[in-house]
Amino acid sequence: MSESEVLDEVIRLIVEVVGEDVLLGMEVTADTTFSDDLGLESIEFVALADKLRERYGSQVDLVAFLGDMDIDEIMAMTVGQLVGHIQAQPAASTG
């Protein structure tokens, strides 16, 4: 999968988690942050992690990915960083 395909898929999953009405008038890009821009709550991170696992399998472990970060890094994490993490997983490209 190309980076843009993974990005489109991640954005689709984010919309499923937070709802289209929350994102009304907002363009989600690779530079969009989960905390400041999207305002994701911890429960929404959990829901997103579940959707990522359903879509890409257990090798895309959002909780483990976040576990390697400190709170400031988590708060500043962008959609693009998550896409990079997904692409770095060996089986994620088989989709």
C-alpha cells in the first residue's frame, strides 16, 4: 500500500471513531495532530486502536506504539506519524 492509500484509510477510520460532524470543515492531513487538532480523548484512541487492529492485524499495535512515547510526544503525534508506523510493519502492506 502506498503512503497516500494508508493515509486515506487512517483518515476514514478516524472519521468512523469521532464522527463526520466533529470534523466538519476540517481537512485531516498527515500534519493533523490527534490531540490539538482532532481533540481525541483516550477512549477514542482505544476505539481507533481497535479499528486499526481489525484493518491491519495485530502487528499494528497503537497501544505499544504510544507506549514508547512520553506524554508530550503523544500529545503532539500526527496522523502522518501513525501512517509511518503502519507502513513500517511488515504485514501491513498486504492489507
